[in-house]
Amino acid sequence: MASNESLADENGGQARRKAVMAVLAHSATADIAARLGTIALPMHEDLRQPENGLVMVRGRVGGDGAPFNLGEATVSRAAVRLSTGEVGFGYTLGRDREKAKLIALCDAMVQSAELAVAVEAEVVAPLRTAMIERRSRKVAEAAATRVDFYTLVRGEG
């Protein structure tokens, strides 16, 4: 039986991986490749060559109704194993096989004790900053087009 401390550490590792995957999924392939070029990449092998496929997208009426099949979406996926044994998986919407492989490589490197700090500092943190700036810019552009409507309350009846 696992101790509470090891479960907390495992959940923290999963949360860290989830946060890294969110940043990488919203970043451009060229940006990820450029950031990875600044660090020494470890020896690795492809467990699953990057490939394209389809996934079923499900929806719910009103957000909480019965699920239904909305349609299909194209995805790319890859799996990589580092020479030290860490396995990383990469999935991305669309047909960008290179991005799926880069995401898988980053996922494996984030799990490595000696590479995680470098990947966070050199790859993920700058991409996260750029992602936040893009979102802030979009919010500001949308706010500039906002129209506030008001109504006058009539005093009669």
C-alpha cells in the first residue's frame, strides 16, 4: 500500500505534467523547437512514430445533459522513451506530427529529475509567458469592442 506522501508526490507530478502539456498544446511547433534547441537533448528512441488519426468528440446538451457524439477531430500522437527510462506521450489537435513528437519529448524530460528544471526554465516558462501575453492581448481586443447597454426605468405603472 502506498503512503500518503508518495500519493501526494505522484499527484503533484501528474499536475505538473498536465500544466506542461497545456502550455505545449497551445504553443506553435516552431516555438517549441526553438526553445528545445537551447538545451542539450538526451538520447531517446521513438516508441510510437508520430502518426495522425481521429478521435470522437462528445458533447452534452446544456453542459450537463446526456452525452452525444458531436463529430470527429484529427489528432497527432507520438511516444518517446529517454535512455534513462522515462516515457513521454504527445497528443495535439490537427496533423502536426512534429509537434506531437516534441510534446512527447518534453513530457519525458519533465519526468526526469535531472532534466525537469532545465525544461521548465528554458522551454515551458517562456512559452507560458508568451501564451499568457497572447490571451491578455485577445481579452483586451475583445474588451475594446464591448458595448454596454442600459435601460431607463419608466416611472409609470
